[in-house]
Amino acid sequence: MTTRPTTPIELFYSYADSRKDEKLLDELEKHLSSLKYQGYISAWNKRKVVAGEEWGKEIDEHFNAARIILLLISPDFMASDYCYSFEVKRAMERHDRGEARVIPILLRPVDWHNAPFSKLQALPSNGRPISKWRDTDDALNNIAREIRGAIESLPVEKAHASSTSHASSASSSPRTHTENMDELERPATALLSYAREDAEEVKFLQLQLKVRGVRAWRDVTDLPLGGATEDEIVHAIENVADALVLYVTPHSLKSVFVWNIEIPTALKRRESDPHFNIVPVLKDVTYRQLQEQCAARGYRSLTDFNAERLPDSSTGEADKALQEKLRSIADRVLKATLLLRLRRAKADRNYEPSLVLRTFKDIPPTPSLDLDLNWWDLFHDRDRLPPAEEWRDTLFPALQDVKNALGELPISRKLHMSLQAILPTAFALGYAFPAPARYTLLLESKEGTWSSTGTVDASSSPFRRVSYNGGGDKQIAVVEISVAQAISRAVTDFLSASHLSYDQHISYSLPDGPDQTKGVRDATYALAMAQQIGKGLRLLRSQGVTHIHLFAAIPAALAVMLGHQFNALCPISLYQFAGNKEYQWVCTLGL
């Protein structure tokens, strides 16, 4: 779960006295202003020295108090004796003592790779200086998001420490982030190794892993900003990751770090733990080239680990074929990492697996976690709705792969689920685990655990059902379900604006009106609700309805229980109440 500081963290800008650099500094400060207004940071630079104050003394005070130091890298910065010889030296000393986190920000192109801070991850995250981006705001937005993540990853006890307590934390290790993960029951986890030039291709593979529940790190991108990258990555390979995915390209064959640090560490881990997974993925590199590279360094051949070969760039195969291959690799990594995760959990036939699905960044609390289905990149909380092709090519296949991976394991068919997600994704999750598959879904809600199976009074009807005649297409039906709030007006507005032709319009509502806190009394009541709606939808199908448009304001856990009953029905289109105060289509199940 993200950690917000209890008091603002001081951030210090180290930059050269250059008109070009100061212009980019001004723009960066604008993009970081939301962090200031939300209480994350208090930022300082030397232009804030008050007239009459001792210039050097005030800079020293703010420099020593800063928890995060941004080095604004440019030709002028590298040429500045004060910046390079004095501020960089002191910043790295504080970084190495664990007193501050140093983050290089690449303003303009310059050779910085042998600088004292070259071991640190720089921003923007793709390594391209801000001035070389087509849209400067895109670069600055990338930086702002990464800095927010860096602040949230700071240990809580440090986040509100005063500057006088920094010396006592000098023993803090750059491994803090991964060690904190060890304290949790981390889910299936993979580390992706690659050359920086291949970052965009690897980003797609990472997305495919994340939506399948594998917590996937890109080695120089997702470890803490400003951390000692080498130590972090070695620790992750030795102690955290269930798999190392090696993206082998002509660029990575030349990477000293990959071949001198990551690969020997992974091979050593494999020797001590034969269940640890190494997954080589070859792009524009032959098996023979990989074998020769390993032989030249005296390593065991990585082709022994069932290496995967992607279509070469020279073949002209469509991107779709490449992406399909990467999706199949993600499925393989899912199964491999999940198996090792269950070994860590000492799972037996009675073990009940647990997964989380989230379109928001926060992870709902759960005592144990096997798969973390992180869909935030495609939803950005609720600010973005994936187009139909992303559902077809990414999200629906991901859910199917998760179901298959769990189904192949000798563990319980009772599956614990927690959600921090928009409603249509909850319906889709339940739909992926249909009742005929004999899964019992155990949904964690604010009111306790709800089960998709159980016994309720056959005559129980928690909802009041009202039917309207739309006078249109008899094969199309509209269904609305109101628990948390009334939605009839919004649904009517949508139907009027969309000119949807339908015949039956069924409304399900609580007898006493919507109730956001007590609308679902308990687990038995939730099951009765789900069964009443499921029975009503099956009735529509028996009456010749071939497409249902579903609108709902209900708890996400109840949406999963409903989706669980959608098997063998007609296609069901799902809608989300958007920020513009109207419904928008999200996806269609069963096409």
C-alpha cells in the first residue's frame, strides 16, 4: 500500500546557473506543485535565499535537511565546479550514508555515465533528456510520477523524521524497499533484465505480467529511485524474485552490468534453488550467439532454460505476432512464478489461494497474497477506460490465463478475492471463474467475507423488481441494479442519448431505497441478491434476449458474485458511471 508522509519531505534542487537549465527547472517545479499542495514535499532551491541572509549557510541548512536531492544534469551542470565538485560530492556522501535519496534528472544531453552518480537511476525513466522529448510536458509528467513513487517508498519512520535525526539512520541499507517486501507475504514476483535501449519493448512484457498477477519489476526502472541500483538488483535476484526474465538483444549482449552482475547472480541462485526460474527471451539474437556468449564467460548456457525466441525485426512480422508471443511468454512466467510462490507458502491440497484485482494504486489489505492483478496502467484509477481491443487482446486473455494457471495446481478450489477496482472489472473477474468450473469465490468486503456458494431461502427476493417496456428490439434488454445509489435518471439519460433500441427494461432496487453503507446486510443477503439477479438474467435469455446492457451501483464484491453466474448467458455489455456524470461503455462479456 502506498505510504504518504505525515509531514512534507524537503526536496533540494542542485542545478547550474544557466538560463536554459533554470527555464526547465521552472517547468519541473510546476509539475511537482501538486506534491507540494498535497503535503508530500517542501521544495527549495538557491533562488529562495532571502536578501541579507548568509548565502552559503542557508544553502547548507536546506541541503543537509533534504531527504531527496535532485541533480539537474546538463552540460552546464557538468562544467560547474561548484555543482560537480562540491554539491555532487556531498550529495553522494549523504546518499551512501542513507541520509538522503539522490535522483539525477536529465535536462539536456551530456556524457554523465562515468560520473559519481552514474550508478543511480536517472529520470525520465527511459533515459532520454527532457530537451529531446517531443512534448516536454510528457517528460516532466513522467518525472513527477516517479518522484511521487520514490517518496511513497520511503520508510514511514523516516518520512516524518526531523533533520536532527538523520545521523541515527546512517546505517539504513539501500535494500530497504525489497527487505520491506520480504516482511510481507509477497505474491508471485519476476524481475526483468534488459538493456536500456530495449525499454519500450520490455515495458509491454511487464504489462502482460502485471495484468496476470505477477509483480514484475524492470531492473533499473521499478527499484527505488536513487537506490544503489547494483545492490538492489542483486538482493532482488537472490532473495525476492521467483523468476528472472532476460530480454536478450544485441544491446543486452553488450551490457557489462547484465553479464557481470545479473546473470552470474541468477545462475548462482539457480544452483542453490533449482526451483528458481530463469527465462531467456531472444530478440534479434540466435541460440548459437547466446551459447557463444555464455561459453566465452564460462557460464552455463542460458539456452538450457528453455529459451524463447521472438520474431526478428528483419522478418517484417507484424507487431501483433510479436505481442502475441510476448503474451504467451507472460503466461509461462505466470505459471512458473506462481508455482514457486506456492512453494514459499508451503501450499498443500487444502491451501486456499488469494488474489487481488486493482485498477487503483492502493492494494486492499489481505493476510496472504498469491497474485496481484495490477491493472492500474490501463485504467489510471478511473481516469482511463481501455478500448475494446485492449480488453480483447490483454485483459480477457489475462483472466483466462490466471484461471488456467490456478486450475492446473493441486490446491483448493476455494479462491479468496479482494478488489480495489471499478465495477466492470469486478463483473469480468467473476465471469472468468464461472459457477460450472466449481470454484467457490470468497469475496473480502467491508462487511466480512461473502461466498459465492451456500444455501438461501428459495423464495427470498431482496430486490424489488420493476419491468418497463421500451417498445424496441425484442432481442435487447436493459438491466439496472441500484444498491449504493439511485441510477435510474442516469440510465434513462444514457438510453435517450445513445438511441439504443430495446424492449425489456428491468430495474432492481432495494425496497427501502439505496443505502451505501448497509444495503447489503450480510453474506447470506449478498448471496440471495446474486441468485435473484442471476435467475432474472437467465429468464431473459429463455425469452429470446440475445444481448443485455447492464448498469449497476453495487459493492464490487457483489459484482464478482454476479459475474460468477453469467456463464451460458448471452453477451452482456457493462457500463461505468464516469467523471462527466454519465455512463460510458466499458466492455462486453461473452462475445
